[in-house]
Amino acid sequence: MHTAINLKFFIGIFVVVFSQNCWTQSTSNSGNTSVFVSPELHIGKTLEANTQFPKTKLQKSLFLSLGRFNFNKNKEWAARLNYPKTGISFGYTDFGNSQSVGHAYSILPFIEFSIFQNKIKGLNLQTGFGSSYINVQYNANTNAFNRAISSKINWSFRSFLFYDVMATKRMDWRIGLGYLHHSNGHTSLPNQGLNSIATSISTTIKNKHLDTLNFEQPNHTTKSQNYLSARIGIGQNVLSKTNNNEKEVYSIAASAGKIINNTFKFGGGFYYRFYEHYYDYINTNGTLVSEQFPHYTKNPFGYATNFGLFATSELLIDHIGFELEIGLNIYKPFYKIDWQLNQGYSYLNGNGETVEVLGELDWYYEIKRTISSRMGLKYYLWTTNKAPTHNLYLAAHINANLGQADFTELSCGYIYRFQLKEKNKSK
């Protein structure tokens, strides 16, 4: 119940925040702005998540996207990004095996860019990141071969290339090719994740014709601002298949950097985290602690912590921030135990006894112990389009060891911007 409440809260944030941003902005701001509706049909294949994964037929999906064009000279971020489309996609996916893999119901805020515009007219890249409800999960007794998903609420991600095959004033017909992913952010195990590739056919139905040829292009100056930022967060994860109950991860972080053209945010800083699962395993003198690291029991709190450095990049769109971080774990001693527990396996010997084999501390372990990553969404209290000196935000992120999920996190933070520096006018 504890986890379900938190994850539903994440979903609530996505729905309220991004719905408000997509629709109130489009109707309340002047400019050459238009909304659109885009129904979309996918045909694809669900990839095997593990050995002996249930057989699947064709994957079928229906998506309905509600969004807006952003031809508005008052929105600097839109001009800097060559006027992308933004919106929300609602999706239904049949993975091709209703009994063992099930169906997904997704909601994904998205942004879509025109790419290679000078060479391939009508080619667009759309990326969406949100959440999904999946109605069939792993069950050790009744569905043991589906190790992809073990929770109802999951993170979801999709990335598609679209090509306009026929365009009219009010409707664009498109074909697409893309990738979809669902996983729970290490809040329950097993969590191999559901990955799919798919083709699509869709149409973009506009509420009015956009005369982009006569659109007055703004002449923004080149500008930058230094910033300072701090955040606190609370996350959840599980330790291993045998310790598969959710416990908290507490974090704090601080960073500094530069905001370029009020749209691109780059910086670096440090983070500190405390894992309840690590602390409890040490405090109860777990098997690997007693066998390999008995000195951990002298300082459970210290050995249950993690700190390191990170570099961050963020795309600022009105109240919304899309953030990606890459980090370096300076201190994470318990990850040796974490790795051995999660990369190991068990089997029955000739005597019918269960034999546990621990994960090997190899070169791949060293890489994953060293590199951390973090990806997620922020909602700023005051629009970043006005470059406020002070701002607060609420955020939902998935944290990872390299590319493997570590914990799901909700955080809040503060950012302070220094004096704006303007350079020569852009051409």
C-alpha cells in the first residue's frame, strides 16, 4: 500500500502538471498557436525479456495524442528549439499475449522536433516519458516466466521517428518507426522491463491552418545566467528478490552551472544518499555482512550511504524541465553486496538442496559501481520563460547504476539565478 500511494502521486503529478501546461498555455497566450489531435495505430513486436519468456503474437497499440504547435514569438524556448510540438499521449497496448504479458495503459508527456529539415522535409523525432498501468505481472506460482514486470504501476518511455507522407492545410498523414519501454524503477523484482519495436500510421488533425511562412521570427539576443541549486528527495527501491519489500532512499544534492539562452541548463554538483535497505541488512548482520564485511556492523549508517559528483543537462520549457544526469560514485561500499545478491542465481543440486551462487565482482561490476545516472521531469512553480531570480520545483526521477534502475524518487528543490548577461544579437 505504501508504494502504491507514492506511485499514484507520481501519476497525479504527470496528469495535472502536463495537462495544465499543454492546454492553459495554448489558450491563454497570444501568437500563432494551434492545438492538434493525433490518433495513432502501432503494429510491432514485444521483445523477449528473459529466457523462456512467454511467446507473443503481434503487438498492437492505439495512441491518442493531444498537443499544440508553439509558433509564439513570446516563448523564447520555442524559438530556440525551432518551434517543437508538445503535448500528452494516452496509449493502450496489447503485448500479444493477454494471459501472461497483458495490456498497458499509458500516459506520456512528449516533445517533438523537426530534424534534418534542410535535407528531409517532414521528418520528426518524438520522445515521451511518463507512466503506465500494466494489468499482468510476474507471479512465482502462476506466471514465473514473465520476469519483465512485477508491479502494476511502471515508468514508460517511447521514442519515434515520424515521416509526413501527405500533408494538407488541416491534416498530416504520417508513418513512423520507434521503440517503447516499460519498467518499475527497481521498486519490485524481477524487473527486466518490457521493450518493444513498432511501426505506426497516424494523422495529425489541426484546429486551424498555420501560416508559418508569414510568421514573424523573433530576434532574440544571446544570453546566459549562472545559477545555484539544491534539492532534497525521497525514493523507494527493493534490495533483492529475497528482500523484495520497498524501503526508502533519502537524498540531498547541490549544484551550480549556467543557463544558456533561457532554454539550455548545464551544471555539476554533488549528491548524498542514504539507503534504508542497506542500513537494515547491515544492522541485522545479513549473511554477506557476517561472511565478508563484519566491520560494516561497527558503522551501519556510514556503510549504508553513497555520495558522488554529477554533471547535469536540462531542457527548460515554460514550467517544465526535462533533465538528464550522469554521475560518478565516489563512495558506495554496500554496492558490493547489492551486486552479489542481484547478479547471483540459485539451483537445486543432486540432493534436492538449494545452492546459492553469488554474482561475480568483475569488470562490469566496477563500471556499474562507478557510474550513476538520473532521468526525470520537473515542474517549476514560476515559468522559466521569464527567467525568475528565485524558483521552486517538484520532480519525479528514475535513478540508475549506469543504465540499470536503482530507485524511483520524488524530490523538491530551489534554484537561484544570478544576473543575466546578454551578448550581441543573434542573426
